[in-house]
Amino acid sequence: MGRPGLMPRVVHLSTVHHDWDNRIINKECRALAQAGIDTHLVISAPEDRTTHGVHVHAIRKRGRLGRLVGSQREAWRKLRELNPDLLHIHDPELIPLAIWWGRLHRRPVIYDAHEDLVKQLQTKPWVRGRKGQVVRGVARWLLLLADQGCDAIVAATTPIAGTFRRHRIGRGDRPVVVVQNLPWAGDFPDADVVSNGPVAVYTGDLSEERGFTTMVDATSRVPGASLLLAGRALGTVGTDERLTASEVVDYRGLVQPSQLAEIIGQARVGLVCLKRLPNYENSLPTKVFEYMASGVPFLATDFPAWQELFGGYDAGVFVNTDDPAAVASALSELINDPGRCAELGANGRRAVQERFGFENEAAKLVNLVRTLTA
């Protein structure tokens, strides 16, 4: 398989994620391009471009119903033009299309499981009652289809990988590879948290489930503190006056992955105040790793899995985010003690450089692609 004398051509495809999605373009696609693989990304974007050596092909952005017909038809046309040696998809709704395309062209297909889909749906307000039962049933069917029909599964965490079988009925073993959503260690310079002002930062999608109100309220209770936010405003947060009118909030909007390090580097503390929802409790919090890579201490929800993962590195503080007073108190103690912040931040930066860099994850993905296209 592949083009004579050339590296294989790989297409990553998403009709749901935005075109600067950190995991897709800045980590997985970038890793393949750096390895010399001809890497393309078909995704909703304003225009075609090349980023990190990745050729981005723009398709129209559509709503949920429009994606199921118009976006998939457009994606199929792009696949026909690009004729990849391997297709790597990032959305559950693309599973039937991808398997059909792979069988028709006899090319391998990878499904990338960013989250535990069924648990994620349990947190969606529009998935309730009988409608919720139908949607969750469809989700389970899609995952079963991926389990049996895809040539490999890439999962963001070990628990997500555990929901897929390594043996396909009647078709033998197939790879289920964990590619953790860790930061590129070399992308994050060491922040000077002592010289930084009393600034807390959060980078990522903004929603109530991700603790928007918790972060704003806690920062408002700390005299002199401010909250630096960067990411998409989802749901009710998009119309919340506190996002743009609060005296303590500095909202930068959605930024490119290359801008994250500069934004995080302005802060003294990084926040990850996720709600206690099933799909968060065992998640791998990318933002915590990015704060650690920058030498910025974190203040995070006290999920047992997170405490087990990060507790031994003494790089931040865990708090009950259901208790606003406790969050404010913990934030105040950290933000008003620059020396302690510097010590915690140095511990976290060392941990990322020694263990938690994406460089090792990149090698796993590159090896998988080379194996499937050999």
C-alpha cells in the first residue's frame, strides 16, 4: 500500500471539531507530518491552508442535521480527490461512512475515541427521556460498528481504550492504541510565576459543566485577582454578561494552539474546575498538563483519578469544586504566595519534561500508521 517511493498519504477527517482542535492538528496530524508522512486534514474551516506541514482542506460548517447529509457528502468528495492510503476519523457520526469507504477502497480506517461517548451523552441537556434512550442506543450501535469494522482504534485514555475489544469477531486481533492528549514539552517555555500578577488562567471550551461560574465566582472573591480565559464559549456562557462585562474577566476568545503557551505564561495559577460528571471523572485533563509544562501550578477538581495521577508530583492543589468558598480559599492561598507557586510550578514542569510530553505519544501514532500502511 502507498505510493511508490513516497511515504503513505493519511487523511484525518472531522465534521464536528473546529479547525484548530489541539488534539487533531497540533498533536496527531503534526506528529505524522514531522515524521515525513503526507498528512491531510479535512475539516470545517474558513479556507484551505497548511499548518505544521499539514494540508488543511476546508469544508462548510453546518449544524447537527446538516452534517449528517451535506458535510458527509462533501467529505466523501474530498476523500475521492485525495485518495488516501489510510483514513483517520474523529467523530462517531462518521463511522458508517468511514467503514464503507475503507471497504470500497480496501484501505485501513482508524477511529479516534476522544471521549467515552455514552458517558459524554449522559451530560448533554438535550439527551433526556425517550429521546435520550434513542440517542444513547444509536451511540452504542456506532461504537459496536467501530469495534467490529475499523482496522484500529486510537483512544485518548486507558479507560476509553478498555471499552473496545482487541479481537474482532471472525477477523482476528487489531490494535487499540492509547495516544494521550499530552502537551509537546518543547512548546511551553518556563513561566515566571513570581513576576506575573495575581492572574488565574483557564484555556479550553467554556461551559457551565467545565466550571465557568465556579471560576468567575472564586476569582471575584480574591481581592486584586483576575481571570484570563481563552476558548470557545458554549451554551449559555456565550451570552453570559460576565464573559465580557465582568471587571475580573479577561476573555481572549478562541485562540490557535500556538498561542496557548503565551497566554498560560501570563498567569500565576491554572484552573480546571470541572463538574462531577461521568465523562470527566476519569478523563485526562489536557489543561493540567499544559499548565505543568509551563511551570504554572494548577488548582483542580479533586477527582480520585486525578489525585492518583498527579498527587505524587506536588505540582498543584485539589479542591472540592462543589464548594465555592473552598475554591476561593484555595485560589487565594495560592495566588497570594508566589514562592509556593514557583515551587509547585517547577515540580510540574519537571514531570512533563521527564514523563508527560507528547513526544512519546507521537511515536506510538506514527508506528501505528506505518504498520497499517506497510
